Amino acid sequence: MWPYGRYTVSCKIFIGQFPFDEQTCLFDFMSWTLPSSKLVLSSYSTEITTGAYFENGEWTLKPGNVHHQRKPYGDDTWDHVIFTLEVQRRSLFFVMNIMLPIICITFLNTFCFILPADGEERMTFCLSIFVTLAVFMSIVNGSLPESSDEVSKFGVYMCLQLIGCGLSTIATVLSLKCFQESDHTPIRSCVRLFVMAMCVQKSYQIHHLLADNEVKANQNGGELITTAIGTIDDCGKSDKYMSDGNGTIHHLPPVTWKMVSCALDRFCFIASIVWHVVLFSVLWAVWFHKNAMD
């Protein structure tokens, strides 16, 4: 048995629920030389007293317990006094300074697809967000112990968001490439179908009709009511014509590479929103399910 003193001990950390993790540490005290027949170890209380405990800024000490065990070894038995300590991480600092900025930054990545393609800010915007996420990821990894037994769920979330940001950057490069493509370059039929599926071609047609003043004006009670004659039919029925609902057939504008760029941006914008919502919902559900089970 060790004499009275102050000891520094360590226990295994499980970081799966970071920064809402709770750790349980077991401290086993026993005599190395004297068996139970010569030395009896026991605790006068089944609870750990915290009268001499000083508050910690990172961890909250929860009520612990003490229990006694007598284990056989050889021809005799040995007493064990086991202290069970539970600590919970104070998560407010990590939520305010790491989690909320990361979630906001990842959602900002969605809006790179609605920036004008003829501007020079799109690539700078995407790369800035990618670098920012990488820096935050290094900060989070620096706050965690190096362990391969378990991976933080928030770390997995950040890794997937970093991958999504990289894919968004690639999609932005492809969109800009399509926008700068020459009109003389042929467009495959599958690309035309993609543009039609995203309703980009018919959107161009509606703007074209309005620009040519192809609207009907009706006088009703002294008020002028203007209605566009084109109503969007189901996408994909034709790649050359569109009906206005009154029997008039209008020619659709030819598919251009700028339309392809617009269709790609629209698809990536929707996919990016779905990606962020699904990832955050899964992360929140995992945290909530774990806390509910505890």
C-alpha cells in the first residue's frame, strides 16, 4: 500500500461524443505485499467526498462511488478498493468557438453556386472556405487525444464536410469551364436532357418571351392586369418547342454552354443543401440518441 500523498493517474478517454462526452475512470487501490489475512482495506463511505475538490474549467466532476472487492490469488485473497469517477466535458466553449462557426461556414459553401459565373470571386470563395475548414479541423484534432480506438463523430462530420467542400470546388471549376466554352463546341444529347431536366432551357424561354414583350394585357375595372402567356409544362417533353397553354407553340432557344453551366449550378445548389441538412441531421440524431440512452 502506498503512503499518503498526491498521485497523478490517467484513464482511457472515449472521444466518440466529443464535445458532449462523459468519461468514467476507475482507480483500483490494493496492497502489493499484504493479503487480506494481514491487511484489510475498506472505505468508510460508498460515495466520493468532494470537499477538497477545486472546480475545473474543462471538466465537471459528477458524483462518484466507492466499492470494495476481495479477489482470490494463490492461497490467499487480496482486498481492492475501487473508486469510480465520472467527469463530463464543459461543452460551451467548443460549441461557441468551434461548432457554430464550422456549421455556419459549411452552409456558406452552398452559396458559391449562386454567385455569377462571369465573376472572379467563385473560386476564391470556395478555396477560402476549404482552407478555413482545414484550419478548424486541425484545431479540433489538436483538442483531442491521439487514439485510433474511436473516432469523434464531430470529427467524421468535419471530414465529410471537407470532402463536400472539395467536391463543390470541383463542381465550380466544371461550371466555369462550361460557362467559358465556345458555342461552336457540340453538346451531347445527355447534356441537353440534363439542361431540360433542370428547367434551365424553359427559364431562358420565359425571359426571352418577356424581353420580346410577348405578354397579354387585359383591362379589368380600370386596372391593368399583365399575365405571361407561357406556363411551364413538364420538363423534358421536347427540346425544341414549348406550349403556352393556349394552343400557341413557341420555339425553345437552343441549348448553349451557358445554359449547361446554369443547370450544373442549380443542381449543385440543391444537392449541397441536401448534403448539409442530411449530415447535420444525422450528427444531431446520433448525439440525441446517445444522450437519451444515458
